[in-house]
Amino acid sequence: MRATTIHGPYDIRVEEVPDARVQRPQDAVVQVLRACVCGSDLWAYRGESARQPGQRIGHEFLGTVVETGSDVRAVRPGDLVVAPFTWSDGTCGFCAEGLPTSCANGGVWGAAGADGGQGEAVRVPYADGTLVRLPAAAASDDRLLTALLALSDVMGTGHHAAVSAGVRPGATVAVVGDGAVGLCAVLAARRLGAERVIVLGRHAARTRVARSFGATDVVAERGEAAVAAVRELTGGHGVHAVVEAVGTRQSMETAVGAVRPGGGIGWVGVPHGSGAGLDMSVLFRRNITVRGGIAPVRAYLPELLPDVLEGALDPSPVFDLSVGLESVADGYRAMDDRSALKAVVTF
Amino acid sequence: MRATTIHGPYDIRVEEVPDARVQRPQDAVVQVLRACVCGSDLWAYRGESARQPGQRIGHEFLGTVVETGSDVRAVRPGDLVVAPFTWSDGTCGFCAEGLPTSCANGGVWGAAGADGGQGEAVRVPYADGTLVRLPAAAASDDRLLTALLALSDVMGTGHHAAVSAGVRPGATVAVVGDGAVGLCAVLAARRLGAERVIVLGRHAARTRVARSFGATDVVAERGEAAVAAVRELTGGHGVHAVVEAVGTRQSMETAVGAVRPGGGIGWVGVPHGSGAGLDMSVLFRRNITVRGGIAPVRAYLPELLPDVLEGALDPSPVFDLSVGLESVADGYRAMDDRSALKAVVTF
């Protein structure tokens, strides 16, 4: 089968790899219908996260079950399914607690030895705990299929950010980062009842999406000027909840500066220096909560899926570029130079 | 009147200062019956927190109202009262939200220009928002009076740590730090329903108090060995909630190492390098919440006071040394060399 591999910085290839197949009784094989490129894939693309040459890449996909192991009960061949970006057994203590990302038997697509999402098919360990069935009719609805694909990571991660930040009905929220996760956090914050959502971003196409997702204010400044602007919009105190969806020192400093005493920072940007942006004396004096991490997307799927199916939640506009598998490197390039927000890979 | 002042590192004096008096209509003057020395006073004592020469010191006291301004309604002369370690107006948005430590008109005893708690009397700004009345009968009950004194800071701070760490009924908790705040956090964690409380400490007199407060396990190791011990006690996963009651790099590293994925660190140790102990990649991967800061003790008083009055909550054993005002420097010395846990100052 064909699958995307990474051989070094800026070296994304599509190659023949061994066919995905059931290896253990809990496995299923999913033929991929839609995959996409994640902002976190760009850390590997840019050489900032180490990968073995030839390692698979991509961790967001949905598709059709084509084979199941003898122990699989929850899905069968022919089922349309979405996969969260980590697999999990669904039965361990952490899965029971709603933290499948800490599953004792868990893992992430594209890890060494595992299939990646950007390929024709994926071997899914612990299929019963991992995969979520979708209505068969969704397969013929292109817009819906793309929206459902977002549940594999970006929408669930935006939701995790908003939940972790402590967004409540009536809250004022700031979102640091106008990438796809930040935009999904806008959707999530509004869904959780935020009254006001201030997006920090300067890319017009992205802030337009943010407004269409319910952002009430856009701040184009950066750093201290951005903090000053958020404070001016909020009577000098800052916002109840900040979503930090970047992961750098500056983005975390902005988050700390923008949050109101007693408020929370929900952080989901993969940390690349963000710890240095945490001024502990400020956090201490203002009782600011820092909460977040790798999103337990599987745990959120039962809550978010119905809203997507009903059309009440539609993250599909975060995908602004469509590429075929053989052209997946174009998707990386476009996202890297920010000419595309998020690339969907079609099969 | 006589009051404690600090003139430089290890230079604590008791001097004549201007009498405390009502200066504004919202003020009250409290004649101090009991004060105490806080672990955070030791940062100033050791020269690690800057003070102006001659600045007052001490922020924990209870006593009798002797004078009130014309706008004061909630207390009157003769009332026995306890003061939280910060004053607050009780009416601003932050006070209404339960965060009096961020009160627009707030301040802390011993700040430049304010009276300190370790003196014969204290001018209390915003008396209605700040002071909490106690039953008159408590004045003649030495043990109870000492327990009530703990509500001015150390017990409320221990409670804040436990609440911030997310202690829930059935939780397994670790407490990093066997100082008075850590010990009060043991009490608070048990009060909140913790099933198991592991105290990290090696000072036998303190860990004995910890056990009498409900600690179920004591770990004498430090650093990585302490983390390994906590993990061994908890099936390898760590605890649901960690109280970080020290504020150093090592104590925060221990807290991060000891907490279970999805768990929380409640931190109340005044930060002295603790930020460097936060490994963001670990927090991210394990979805660990970091929450806490300066404790909004005033907001907790209505909840904690009845339990202390009924005897269900008794933090008085954290006081193991009693000194008169003129001997307050002995209290600092004894706490500094760890021969005393916490000194009460009697008048």
C-alpha cells in the first residue's frame, strides 16, 4: 500500500509500505477515506521533533473498516469510523477516568513501528476502545465527512483547550494562536457558553474564519501590545480563560499576561519553550490555573459527535486545502509557509 | 505601642512605633491577643525577600476590636476577631468571586506603610470586609484560641493547597513539605475526604504531627528517591493530587514526578525557583493541572471556622513554641534553624 513517510527535515515522501493487516485479535484495519496534516506534524517537518528516517507520519483519519480481529466487537467490516489521534484499550483505569491518552496500552499513529494516518490503510490496535462508528450516510456528504475528520484531533483538541481553560457560560475568553486548533477553540468556547471570545491573530483569512466561528474581537498585536489590547477590552483585568494553542515562550507569556486573577490557561500547544513563559510570581499572586496537555480526544467524541452530525458544530472551514495522497508534500509546504491553514488528504 | 520590625537579614527588633489608630471611616483597630511567625516571614528574615529597614513584619493575628471608624458595621469594640493575612473590601468583583487576595483595595499586613501582625495593635483597613467575628468565649480557651489563630493563614493556606490540588473523596494525596502549611494541608486533605495522604518529610517531630493529622504514609527520601517511593506506594502511577508547600525547584520537581496523569498540583509555597521545576513536556503528556497561589484565606473562613469551633478541625499542634512579643526574635531563630515548627506570639 501507499503511505506518507518522513526522511528528514522538509523531506516528506509517499512510498510503498507493507499492507496494513490484523496482527492481534483486538486489531482492525481501516481503509482511509480522509486524512489531514496537523500543525504538530510541522514540528517534525521542520526538524524540531526527531523522527527516524522513513518513519510514518500523520495521526488524523477516518475511513472504512475492512478487516477485524477475532476479539473485536464494536465495529465490523463496512463500518464508517473516525479514529482519535491516539489508540487506547478503553478498559484500563485511565480510559475509565476519561484520560485515554494515558492508556496503559495506548500509542499514537506515526510512532515508530505504527502505521500513520496519511496512508491508504491503518492497522488499529484495540479497535473496540479506539474507533468510533459514524452513520454510513456521512460517507456521501463531503462537507460532513470533513467536519467529522476534525474530530480525530483538531476539534477535540480545541475543546480540550477550552475545557482546560475553565470556559463557562458567560465567560470572556482569549485565544492565543490563529491556527486550526485556536480556531476550533473559538468554536468550543462559544459552544461552552462563552459570551466574548477575543482571538489573537493577524492573518486575515484566519481571523475571518474565527469571526465566522463566533469570535467577537480580533487583536492583531503581539506580545506586550497584545496583552495591553486584551486588558483594554476587558476593563483592565484580563479574561477569565485563555486558550494557549501555540506552545512557545512568547505565546505562554501572552497567555499569562491576558488572564484575569483567578482565571485559567488551557494549554494544548505542544511545548516548545512555553515553560519559560510561565512567570510563577504572577501565577502565584493572581491564582492562575495552568491546565491542559495532549487532548484526550477519544473521551470527548461521544459529546462532540452528535453536535457535528446535527450541524450545530462545524469545524470543516479549518480545512482550506485539499490534496491527494501522492501530493501530500504540497500540503506540508503550504502549511509551513502559512499559505494554507490545514490540508485535508483525500483518497 | 510596641511592634516587631525588620532591619535587615537576621535583624528582627521590637520597637516603639506610632499607636495604631483609625484613619479612615472603614478602619478598625484590633488589640492583638495572639500572633505568629510564618514560614514566609523567614524569606525576609534570611534576606531572600527585600524589606525596607524598619518595616513592620507579621501577617497573622487575632485579637479584640478596640476602636472602629464611622462606616464600620460588622464589628464593634469588644468583639473578638481573627484577621486573614490580607485585608480586602469585601465588595469588589474579586471579593464577590471569592478571590479577596486580588481585591482592588486589598493589601497585606507588614507591607510598607501598614501595621504588621506581630505588634500590640493593628490598624485594619476595610474592617467589614476583612475581620471575622469569633465567639467571646474563645478568648478564655487557650487551645481554641491558638487553633483559631491558624485560620489567619496557615490552615487556610493548607486548605487552598488541597482544594487547588483537586483533592476529592477517596483521593490519594502527597504533601511535599513538612512545614506548618504542609501539615495543615494534611488536615485539609483528610477533611476533604482523601483516603490516603503521603507526607514527604524527614523531621520526626513533624511527621509525628502529620500522622496525628491523618497522614497514612511518611516518605523520608528526597528528590528522585522520594518520587520513586510515592510511585511504589501507588501502584506505579503516582497520586491524584500533590500539595507543593515549599516553592523551590526541587520541591516542584518532586511534585511533578509524584502526580498521576490527569492529576493536579496545588501549589502554595511562595515561588523561589519552583518554575524551573515544571517540566512542561511531562505536564503536557500527562495532563497535569498546576493550580494555586496566594491563598484567599478570607473566602475560606466561613467554611473552616465552624469546624474549628466544633473541634472537628484542630490545627493548633502546628504551634510548638510560644514566645512573648519582646522575645519574638527567638521565634524567628528557632524556626530558621528548624528547632521549632511554628512560633506563636502571646501578648
